Amino acid sequence: KTDAGLYTCDIGTDVAKSKVSVQEKPTEVTKQLEDKTSPAGQDISLSCELSKPDVNIRWYRDGKALRKSQKYDLQQEGTRAILIIRDSTVKDS
């Protein structure tokens, strides 16, 4: 995106101009989530890899948005998005 701008080629007697715009590639998931099975009472960690760091991540469970709480820890480390489900129960399935 920093290469966007107005470029000119000036030969003294004539000028050629070009407006350049650069569109960023959309963020993609480069490593999918994996299914997990865990005994009740243990923390469960889910993670996926993204093609870009510092992307706004939203986690959902059965279509309902999750928020950081005592139950859910939402983290982001560079291109890695992590969800930790604390003290898992059968209801977390």
C-alpha cells in the first residue's frame, strides 16, 4: 500500500502520468483448526494460523460470539490465533 501514489515520467517536453493504487491481499487461514478431545476438567487450546499478523479475530461457538472471560481466553501471537477453553466440561462440546 505504501507504493500507491501518482507516478510521472517527465522528458522535458512532455509528461506521462499514472495513478497507482495497491490493494492488499485478503487475510487467509493458512492452518485450519483441528478437532480436539479432552477429559473434563482440563483446558483445551484451539489455534489457527493466518496469512497476516495483527488481524481482528472473532471466535464463535455454535454461531454465538465468544468474549474473553474466566471461561475463554482469546490470544493472538503474530499470525497465530488461540482460543483456550478453561476447565472444560461436557457442555463445552
